[in-house]
Amino acid sequence: MQIKKMFTQGIFILVIFFLHISSYALPSLAETQTLQIYTHFQTFIGKPTWLLIVRDVESGLVSPYIFDIRNNDNFWVAFTFGHHYKVTTSKLTFDRYAVINNFCGLENGILSGVSMFMKLTGSLTPDPKTMKCHVTKYQDTQLTIVNDNLK
């Protein structure tokens, strides 16, 4: 009985969370920018975790993304949910032992109407000199996720 009650409360909290998020996201989906991340590491040490936090400047919506690096080759997409945004945190953590703050130099001001494509290569270690982070910024019209013209 206790498990059923906890499950019901958990579902309720998730519904409230998604309703709250949708109140921010739906009006601005046409202006959503994307951060596309592609990794091709030769090696990596430990179990690194990348915390990326994006804040929409207009609405104040904060979108945290956590990427667990468990493979050499990865592809991730983060969404901004607005036209003007700022990367407030880009932190790479190697277990409890080392942290690289401002990973890939992403915490550098407000971006407007700009999406990013990031390619990370080399060896991922606590020494940032062992890897390369190539960031391409471009004016984004839209990233098609669903094409409803396919009927």
C-alpha cells in the first residue's frame, strides 16, 4: 500500500512538473536553439559527467542537462527553449577527483538566435590540454524533430 501511494505521488509530481515546463516551452518552440554535441574520444579516464545548464534570458527557464560519458562516441542535443539564452554552467567532473569549470569555454555571455555544433576529440582527462573542443556557432532557423508532412 505504501509503494502504491509513493508511486501515485511520483506520477502527480511529474504531471505538475511537465505542465509547468510546458507553460514556458510551448509559446517559444519556434525560437528554440539547439546545442548539438558530438564526441569522438580516443580514451577517457574514469566516469566523467558533464553538467550543462542553459538559462532562457526572457523567461528565466533553467534547463539542466547531465551527460554521462561512458563511450568514446556520443551524440547529444540540448535545447534552449528561447531565442536569447546563456550557458550558465558547463562543468566536467571526473568522479570526486577533478573538475573542469567552463568546459569548452561555453560560459561566455548571452547568445541570440545562435545554435551550436560541438565536436570533442582527443583524450578526455582532467588536463584540458589533452582534448580539443571545436565549437561552431551558426544562425539556426529550425531543427526538424518531427516532420508531419509524411502522410
